[in-house]
Amino acid sequence: MSSAPLLLAHQGGWDEILLILTPISLFAGLLWIANRRANAEIRRRRETEGGTDGETGEGDPEPDGHPVDPPPP
């Protein structure tokens, strides 16, 4: 007889906790990786385009309060 069903059969609740925390941890890790990659891509694009002029960055409001449209790709 296999001991696996005995080990995962309500051992004080830790197995139910793992059933919840495992997918949450997986999605959090994937989101963290995707965020790092997206931020690196944004930094790379800004460096290759020469960055901003320091006064008004991409998406910053104009003096009249309306946002600046980003340049076309």
C-alpha cells in the first residue's frame, strides 16, 4: 500500500495551505519576472531613443494640464 495518500490526508491543515500557496506563489513569481522584463525593455528603449529632455518626460502633463502623447513607434 502506498504511503502518499496517508501523508496528504489532513495532516493538520498544511496540505490544504500548500494547495493554495503553490499557485499563488507561481503566479506571483511569473508576474515578478514579467515586470522585470517590461521595465528592462522600457529602460532599453529610453536609452536607445536618447531619453527625455529633462523638462517634460513621456506622459508628463503639459503646463495646461493635458498629458503629452508619446511619439509614434
